[in-house]
Amino acid sequence: MAASRGLGLIVLIVVAGLVVGSLLGELVASLLPSGVVHDLLTRGPQIGLTPPATLDLRFVALTFGMMLKVNVVGVLGVVLAALALRRL
């Protein structure tokens, strides 16, 4: 499968699945009352740079930061995106 498709397309599909899944998770969680299901959909590990890294070159300062929030619906979005990629 990876040989016939470019790596860029695969990464794009996985990132799109994460974004759409996370947005759906936040939307569904906002509609649900507080409780176990709400916590399951909204909570998850946060992976990234905390605090962001800064590179100061005296004439320009660059700040690098990235945070990835993983939740159950985001992972489900990646799985659905992978299935959609297989069908393409």
C-alpha cells in the first residue's frame, strides 16, 4: 500500500483524521453532561513541548512549540481515515 502512495498523502490523511476526530470529540463532549463518558471523550495525554523552545540569534528570535492532544475520538478518526485511505 505505501509503495503505490506517497508518504505525504499518508501523513496528510492521518493528520486529517486526528483533526476531524478531535473536533468531533470536542463537539460530542460539549453536548454530553459531565460524567464518565464526558471525561473519556475530552481527556487524554498531551504530548509536546512545554514550555515552547526559543532560539535567540540576537537579530531574530524563533519560538518552536507543538502540543498534541490525544483522545478516544481522535484515535477513532485516525482509524477511519486509514480505512478511507485503503479504499482510495
